Amino acid sequence: MLVRYKMEMNYGILEDEPPKFDLRHYVEEDGTVLEVDGFRLSEIPDNINGHAKLTSIYASYNNIVTLPDSLCSLRNLVELDVSNNRLISVPEAIGGMTSIEFLNLSVNKLSSLPPSIVKLSNLQELDVSDNELSCLPDNIENLLNLNTLAIFGNDDDLFVPESFLKRLTS
């Protein structure tokens, strides 16, 4: 059971500012899951890298504009959901997150993805729908384990390499 449930009960009485964010209160007891959906967070703290056991982070429906580089040092992270935020960029360091299998960046304000995203060799699902993307990074077809790519709701002229589309549909 997450400690966050106690925090949420008191959270409703606050009008202006969310409570000071302390990761220790929101990480499951075994240290593998961080769940902070809908907490009106403006950032993920830099000290996130102190939680090396994390395998899943759910931080959707917040007000996060950027992701800290320190997030990208979590080598055990398999699932990252930062959908429905205000992200305008993704750190180039994301390419170092080689354990990531599921990455949800949907419903943000991204106009581009970092070229290093093609280094996510274990990535199986990438959701970048409902952003402001006009192109995908070069060499996106290098994501050999990718079997789901959600791109709807972006620029009508979003370019996806034909070779990549053939591989996804075969």
C-alpha cells in the first residue's frame, strides 16, 4: 500500500499550492513504483536518481514542463508515464535509459523528440500522440523491439519513414 493515500486525503483541503513534494511519501514500500498521477506537480525532483530501484513512474495529469536529467540515470526503469503534462522537451540523456520498454509522452507540448531516443533498445511501446510533432528522429527504425507507436494528434504532415512503417505493419 502506498503512503500517498494518506497524503491525498489531506490534499483536497489545499486551495493554492500542492504539498511540498517528498518522494519518500509516494514510492511503494519495495521502492519500485512511484505513482503521483494528478498531483499538480510542476517538476519531478532532481533527487529522483536516489531511488535506483524504481521500475515504474506514473506522473501523468500534472503540470510538468521539463524532465530532470537525473531521471535518465534510473537504469532499472521499465515504464515511464508522463502523459497529460506540459512537457516542452525531453532530455537528450533519455537515450541512456536502456531498460525502458514503455514510454508515454502523450498529450504534452512536444515539438520534437531527442535524437538519442533511438538508443532505447528495449522500447516496445512509444506513445507521443497529441503533441506538436512534425517529424520523428532520424533512424527511428533502429528501435527494433518497438511494436506500438502512437502518433495521432500531431502535425498532419508528421513524417514517418516508410521502412519503419513496413516493419511495424509486418
